[in-house]
Amino acid sequence: KFDVVIVPDFGNGFISAGMIQKLCKHARFLAVNTQLNSGNRGYHSINRYSRADFVSLNTPELRIATHDRHDSVENLAKRIISQLGAKYLAVTLGSEGALLFNKSPEKIYKTPALSTQVLDRIGAGDTFLSLAGICLGGGLPSELSTFVASAAAAIDVQIVCNRDPVNPVDLYK
């Protein structure tokens, strides 16, 4: 019943296989990140999902999902897009910014890192996922969506311990 469903899957067991099946079957626009952390390394990847419209991963998450240490990020992204039938896949690159891969037309958008100061990077990927998912699911162009998401993530890395949400006024500025 929702226009966009955003799933930050932390691999802590909260999201069951049955929930994933329902999300994949019923979400109009499904945006997913399967976060890699010390508690699930090697056992948790985007491969748990049969489909997604937008996938956001960092480079290690992409490499775990494809079991490939050496191929280019571009080739790995194409493999995941094909596997999930995704329209979009973002790879966040930390201090190098982010890449957004469009399935059709096949195009790559690069956004540089927009932060000048990083106090705490915890939550930046979740912020990126959420804003890019909302923008792409709402029909905004890919280049604008990745820019908005990157700007929000740049604000987020200046907030220690997720104490405060990203302020919309700061994002508009």
C-alpha cells in the first residue's frame, strides 16, 4: 500500500525469510541495503532478496554478495542488477563519493564526497539509502537522487552517534 519501502537490513535476524518474501512480492518500489558488520560477515548479503528496485551497498558488501575480490565495481554492480532485476544500484565509496548505476538507460552517475569534515560515519549509509530510495521511488532523476542522498550523508557524518536527525533546512541549504 506504500509508494516506497526502504529496508535497512542489518543482518541481526529481525528480518526473516518470510518477511523478505513478502517485501519482494508486494512492495511497489523496494529499496534495500544489506549491511555487513562483524556479527554477520560472510553470512549476510543482498542475495537473500529475490528482487529489489534500488540496492545500496558499499564496496565490501558488493564484493561479499558476488564472492569476487578482483573484478571492477562496475562489473559486479551489473551482476547484482541483473540478478535482482534492479532498476538502480548505488555503491557508496566513503571519501570517494558514490556511484549510481542505472539499468535503463545503462548509465553510471558519480557524485563526489560532499563532506569536508567527518566526525562519525555511523549511519551515513542508512541516510544515503533512505534519501536515494525516496527520491528514486518518487521518480526524481538519477543524478539528482544521488546528489540529494550524498548531501544528506555529508550532513550525517558531521553528527556524532546519530544524536540528531539530518535537518531538512540544512539539506535544502
